[in-house]
Amino acid sequence: DIEFYQKSDDSNAALIAGGVAGGAGGATAIAGGAAVATPFLAGFTTTGVVAGSAAAAAQAGIGSVAAGSWFATLQSIAATTIIGTVAAPVLGAVAVVAGVAAIAGTVTAVVIHKKGRDKK
């Protein structure tokens, strides 16, 4: 209810600030988790491009990969960091779950607060 959020008491201001922070934190965790897991899942690994993967198809379409290109950069990152290991999708999944939990917690707090206000 829009009117509920337009009231200017301290509890609503704190709830709105917490909601914005919780939603932003949750969205950031989800985006970060996806960003960490995607290169590995696409086929960029510490041992090179996985045969039959999306990365292999992209490489076949590119032909000779130029140094500094997006493809070379992704492979370099995957070859030298945790992003190129099986841990990447696990870390990504943990971040996504944490993000969803943050957003769910924020929504729950809003619902509980609103129900408490409606009883008054």
C-alpha cells in the first residue's frame, strides 16, 4: 500500500533503508555469483578451453584469437584464478543463494512490519 510507505515516522524510514540495502546486497550477490560461475560453465578452465563447450564454439568461430581480446582475457582469468576451477560454480551458487536469502529476508521484514502496523 503506497500510503504506508509515504508516512514519515522513523520505523518506516528504517525499514525502507533496510529494504533498499537488503535488496541491493542481494542483487549484488546474485550478479557476482553468476559472474564467477559463468566462465567455467561456458568452458573456460585452468587447463584451457573444454572441447564441445560454448567457449570452444566461440573459439572455432573466431579462428585465431587475438591477444587482449575478450576471449583471450576470459581464458587468461580462468587459467590463473579460481574462476577456472570447479570451485567457481560452487562459489557462484553460494553467492546466489545468499542473495536470494537477503532479498527474501527483506521482503519478510516488510510484510511483518506492515502486518504489525495494520493491527494498530
